[in-house]
Amino acid sequence: MALLTLFNRVYKSGQYPAAWRKGTIYPILKAGKDPAFMSSYRSIQLTSCLGKLFEKLVKVRMNYRLESEKLLNSKQSRFRSLKSTEDQVTRITQIIVDGLNDNTGTQRRGKRTVMALIDFSRAFYKVSHMGLLWKMSKMKCPPCLLKTTKAFLSNRQSRVRFEGKTSHYKKFTGGVPQGGVLSPTLFLIFINDISSNLPEGVEVSLFSDDLALLAQNEDLEQASSLLQQGLECIEKWSKKWKMTLNVDKCEVTHFSKWTKEASWRPNVKLLDRRMKYSDSPTFLGVTFDRQLTFRKHVDKIKEKANKRLNVLRCLSGKSWRAGKEDLRIVYLAYIKSAIDYASNAWYTCLDKDSRQKSLKKLGKIISIEIGSTGFSESSAYDRLSNIYARKKPVTKEPKLLAETTLELEKRPVAL
């Protein structure tokens, strides 16, 4: 009861304990990076456990309101219950497929798609506190929630502990706190209106600050022109809210069934710099290609599965081996998860020969190490075929894939 009384008092008064606003940062060296450079370290911040518990209670209340009143962008899938990267990958694939099969235009040869992948530099650290509070007030958040958020963000202090030495505390005047339970939700609110002024015909996909813009037209130049208008809107938004675009990591690509258009390159600019073109861009872990065959993505899956198979090799030696159930658990958690990722989107886009070759190769990979348990290459192929046969296909008609996958705003709220 004492803890509940404390939390209620903090929430109603907006007086946040100073100890809850302090954190200790531990730099962790990234794999294969040079320890002489600061950029080689990933910073992990530890904050008060009691403060995190309070943040979690506020987050549940905040998320309930945002979801129940449908205040968040329906194209946003990060940090939200029952939503994942696969939602956006499937949605993008569906848009491209619908365009390629749309023969309603004057030339009846399908629509081309030009896609830009946008990257922000240190997005969480660039959030304006005043801008965030203003956006929350526009969403008509309760006064108690506004006061609590303002107190949560104000006078944040952090110190660094490295190799047994600790620095002095330093105050931060911007950004959402790293490691904060409430920080992801606050960032979603801040970036929520990024697509509000996009021109008609430009589609957007959001996963936190990972952004994809798509424009379609029968003519590639017109699609490119429409995409340029969308990029200009993103530029204006980023300048207004002081978010930094990382142009070096931004990419543009196009999708077309016509081989004569393979050498075409879109002339689109971001911050007065021509965007880098990529034949096979990767978005949320899935590698796309111009004709949407996903062959390169399947090759990467095979390579990843082969590497992860080494774990099974260690567990299934000739003189000893783990039990069948243990091997199955490792396979499901470590190998099948990599094979199955976003397969709703890419598998049904493969041609028949590619499907069979992929499944046979994957079946062979799996059966090598666990064949002696009765899981032969043929049975592995059959099981994989049954798994992927149940996948909901990316339709060949100009309609959405499935309500549960694409109509994100219809998902139920989970507390």
C-alpha cells in the first residue's frame, strides 16, 4: 500500500524523485569493432528499478488510451502489442504485387513502384521535450499524464562506468532516456505525424524510425516525381522537429517486371543529395529485388541456416547426441525461426521451381544432423512443404492480404 500511495502521489503531483531520473551507462564493445573508437561501443543504461516499475504502470495507461482511441499511426508497428516487422514487410510486398498486377491503366501493363528507405541518425536522442509535450497536448492527454511526462524528462542525469572507473553525472536536455520503459511509447507519439502531409498516392511503412516510402505509376518517371514530393515532406518534417536524416544510409530502388527497365535509375534527392540506388535493398531483415523474386533473400536464408546448423552438429555427435525432443526444440527456436521469418510475404512470390529447390535444400540441411532420429530428408521436405502450403499467399488481385496482417488499426488492445 505504501508503494501504491507513492506512485499515486507522483502521478498526481508530477513531482518525480531525483533518484529515478539518474542512470549509469555501461559501454559494451560491439563484435569485431576497434575499441579505440567511441562509435565501436553500444551504451547500456541502468536506471532505478522502482522508477521502472512506475514507468511501466504509466506506460500501460498511456498505451491503452493511444490504442483504444486509435491515436497512433496505423502504419506504425514498433513497440505495439500484436504487431511486428512481418506486418510491414507483408504490407510492402502486397502493395508492390498489387501494382505489378494492376492492368486498369491506359497502357494495361501494370504499375511500377519506386521505393525509398529512410534512416534517421540517433533518432531517440534528438527528440525535443517541448515538441513531445506539445504533441501530447494535441492528442488531449490528461493533465496528470502531461505533468508526469514533463517531470520524467526534466533534469535527467547519467554517468558512465567503464573498466572500474565512474565519471561525474551529466544532464541531458533532449531525447528520451535510454533504457527507459516509457521511452519507446513517447518516441511513437513524437514520430506519429511524420506521414500526415504526404501527397496522395505515396504509401508509408513505419517501424519506429525505420521508414519506407512507396510511389506507383505506369510511368517510372512519374512515380519517381511523386516519390520526390514525399521525400520533400519528410525533409520539412525533420527540419521542423530537428531530427537528423542520415542520407548516407538512405536508399532508393524500383520494382518492374520489364527487363528493359533494369538499368533505369530514379533521380530523387534528399537534402539536395541524390539518393544512393540499391538493386537489392534490405528492409526489416528481408532482401527485396527489382522483380520481387526474393531469390537473394532465399540465398541468405540458406546461408544463415547452414551457419546455425553448427549448433545442431555440436549437439548430435557420433559417440553421443542430445535427445530427439531437445534437438527439435533447438531446431524450432534457432533454425526454423530464421527460415520462417516473413515467409507470408516472400515464399508465395517465388516461382514453382524456386520453391521446390528452396524446400529441398532446407530439408537436406535439417536432415543431415537429425536424420538418425527418424527425421529424414524426404520427411523434412514434406514437413516444410506442409508448413509453407498453409501460408496465406500474397494475392494476385489488387486487394489487401489479410485483415489480421494488414489492417493494423483493427487489432485489439492488449493491456
